[in-house]
Amino acid sequence: MISRDTRITDLTVDELLMLIREAVREELRQRGEASTGEQTALLELDPLHVGPWPEGLKLLSREEY
């Protein structure tokens, strides 16, 4: 289990994916839409706060990847 004090930069890719999946499942469960198969609620999710980005960290675009 990942604690609330864990910094995003300390997570592995697998841990980050697990965290995102858990947040989406929980949001869908709270909205009661998990069993309906509706995926439109995924577009309405509030942003997940992961703390400040370390200096020099850059997200890659699809073109750069």
C-alpha cells in the first residue's frame, strides 16, 4: 500500500499505474457508474493531486515518445 506521504517521484511506473487505477475505480464506485459500463464518467474525473514536480522533470509528448 502506498502511503499519503509518498512522493510521486519515489513511485515506480507500476505503482503509479496502480494508484491511478485505484483512484478511477474509487471515483466510479462513488458515482455508482462502475456496474453500468458507462465510461463517459472517466472524462469528468477531478485531477489527481500528486504534489509538485521535481525541477527538470518534463512530460513527453506522443511525438517525442
